[in-house]
Amino acid sequence: AKLKSFAAKIIQLLKEWTETFPYDFQDEKSMKELKEIAHRITQCDEENGTVKKIISQMTQNLLMAISARSQYQEIREKFRQPVADKGTILKNKPQSSQKDILSVCCDPLVLAQQLTHIELERVSNIYPEDLMQIVSHMDSLDNHKCRGDVTKTYTLEAYDNWFNCLSMLVATEICRVVKKKQRTRMVEFFIDVARECFNIGNFNSMMAII
């Protein structure tokens, strides 16, 4: 009975660990140790196999989390690659094909909702371990040490880049308009978008627009 009670606590610990910090188990050594611990725990409950099912589900969820994060980082890496000069591309395009944002979406609420979808997509990929990496990196700077063993993740960087991209998009859309009346209309439009972002609770997009 004591052994089963202890096994239940270990399972709870492993579940919380694998869900909160899945990247701790991305290398073969740590995954092997996890499997060895799991195997020893399942021996405590060989009668009904409940523990075995829980361990199996936990391992499956862990592998899916690691795979999803790896795919996300691969996608982010492609976006990080340098592209050709955008100014040259815009100059070569005919003026008629260069649409402003009002011709694409003239409803501030709809644009605010779409911006919120983008924000949520980026936030959902930020894990506690990403924040822990910043803390460990700051500690290494204080101690003048190099942390080469830390696997770099780009989720926080991607979120920060999105903020900068949105700010640049707003500035570009306003500055590219030549006539004063049209530029005033564009400024007012983005003020309305920022207000709608505020009403939704999307303060990050609101601050980027401001």
C-alpha cells in the first residue's frame, strides 16, 4: 500500500514535469532515464495496469509536445532567414497592385480580432521553460559564464518580433499615403483598431499600434 501511494506521487510529479518542461526530455539520456523510472513504477501496479496506461499516455503527450515545438521552431527559422530588399520589390510592383490595409479590411473590429488570433497563436507557444532560459542566461551573464548547454528557443523572440512588425506595419501604412486627408483617415482607423484591441483585452497589439 505504501509503495502504491509513493508511485502515485511520483506519477503526479512526472506528469507535471513533462507537461511544464517538455524540453528537459528532448535528449536521449533524459528520455531513457524517464523510461527506466516509468518501468519501475509500472511494476508496482501490475494487477490492473492503470499505472501503465497513465504512463503510456504521459509519454505519448510528451513526444507530441516535443515534436510540435520542434516543428514550430523549424517554421520560425525559415522566417528568420534574410529576404531580398522589400523596397526594391515594392518599386518594381505596379502601383495598382499595392493595396493599402483599408482596401483589405476596413472594419477596425475585424482587424483587431485577427490581430488577437495572431497574438494568441504566438502566446500559446511560450512555455515556462522559455522564461527559465532568460533567467539562466541572465545568471550566466552575471557570473561571466557561457551557457552552451541551453537549447535556444525562438518563441519569445518570435513574440517580440511580431510586436515590432505590427508597429512597422502601422507606420508604413500611414506614411505611404500621400494626401493629408487620406493619412488622417488612416491614423483614425488605427486609433479605432487600438481601441477595439483594448476592448477585447489585446493590450500587446494595442501598444504596438500606439
